[in-house]
Amino acid sequence: MSRRKHAAFLSMTDAIKGALLAALLCSSALVADPAAATEKKAVSLSPHLTELAYAAGAGNHLLGVAEGSNYPPAASALPQVGSGVAPNAERIALLQPDVILAWGYKDSKDLYPNLRKLNIPIFYQAPTSLDDITDDIEKLGALFNTQASANATAQQLREILSSTRERYQHAAKINIFVLVSQEPLYTLGARSFVVDALHACGAESAFENVSAPAPIVSKEQLLLAHPQAVLFAAKNVTAESKVLGAYFSSMGLRLQADQLLGMNPDIIFRPTDRLIRALPALCSDIDRIRRRLAPVASVSPLPPPHHRPSM
């Protein structure tokens, strides 16, 4: 592997790692009372919350968004108010929102000390499962009085979840290593919406029994886990698949091209409606691995002919 390609991959994973780890380390959500207000305005401290606000039909209620809020495209035109790690209190004060949308941690009251002086209510959300995503959309609908749009979206997503889970509930398990970064070798442990997505596909995460939400594992531990596939995030999946194929081969883990499952980091590592909508395609890719590696053991039904949706 060339040094240039390796550096490019590390740069990409470092860029997403901070935001992802912050999300994964949220072990509980403290949700403010969604008092009714037809014109309640807000700022978002997380790209995923920006997306969920739009999914709830409340995009026009946002006055400002977190850095990295790039979807939907309209969000990119809104003023930025810092990040969930370092919110800009001055910018938020100038926008005069009625509520702040933020990640919920166990000790959320101490997370934003510079925001306390603003006396603006904070609405916390920290989804750890796919069902949490649909619930959070409905909660945002109640917060912004956009229930009709939010409930309709949540219902669509629940139908996708229900049909996907039913289809793969008896399928042979596929052991998947979720790669967050190479150096150090971060993966996902317990209580992650990404692991929940794998479960919906009839798969399991190689380290899902580890209590830490984002553990560092050694190359030896990875080899002992015997993963049958690797799920990774990349903007250019084709290019990074080649880099990762060589990387894992060098440590003795030889995987064929179809066993390297790449997805846009903004989809796989954000708990939003886009992840649920992308679920059938991800499950189809996993099922192809299943049928090749264990065709007799696989009991997932054959899918009807269809065109794979673009991501």
C-alpha cells in the first residue's frame, strides 16, 4: 500500500472519528419537556440533529446548525454555531433561539457550561438504536408542532425496519468487524445504532459483547474474532476498498472484494432517517456474502428483482 493512500484513509477516518466517538459515548438521553409552540426556533449542535429536524418537517425552524451539517443541502446555507464539543455561545445568543438541540450525556448539565448563562432550554437526544431514531423524529415533531410530517416520516421508517427485520430474522449470522479507524484500531462495542443496523440484517458485530461503546482492539484480537466482513466508512468506497484489502491482508485477514462493505460516513455513522433508508441495500450486500459463504445455512428469502438505491 502506498504511503499516500494510507495517509488519505487515516485522514478521512480521523475526520469522522471525533464526531462518531462523541455520538457513541452517549449512554443515555435526557430529554427536555417539548412544550408546544408553533413558531419555536432552534439551533442544532450536531449534524445528525440537523438532519432529524428536517426529517421531522422542522427544517425551517432552524436558525443555526453545527459544523459539518451538510444534509440536506439547505442546511449548508444556515449560520454555523460551532460543534457539539465546542459550541459558540456568542453566535447562539445572537440568533436568539427558543431551544438548543444537543446530544444527551449522563452528565449533560455539565457538558455545556458556557451555554448555561444563555438560559435557553436544551433538548437532548442520544439514539443508540434504529428505533430511537424514529422515536426522536416524533419527539422533534412534538417540539416544533410538525407532528403530521414527523409522524408520517416515522411511520415510513418503521415499515422499512419491520420488513427488513422480518426478512432476515432467521438468516445465518454473519460476523462483521465495524472499522472506525486504523490507528488506533477502533471498533464498536455495545449499544450502538450501527450494531443495531447489523442485527436488522441478520448479522452481528465482532465485538458487540464488549461493554465499552467504542473499544480499541489489537490486530491479534481482530484475527481471533474471525470476521467474515468489514464495514467501513469512506467517501470513495472503491479506492478505500483496495487500500483496506491490502491492509487486512498484511495482518493475515484475507477478504474478497464483496466482504469489504463501504458506506458514506455521513450515512453509516449518523443516526438519521438516511441510515434506515439505506438499510435494505446494506442488508442485501451482507446477504450476498452469506449466500456465498454459507449457502446451505442461509435461510433468508431470495429478494425480488429490483434496482439498488443510490446512496
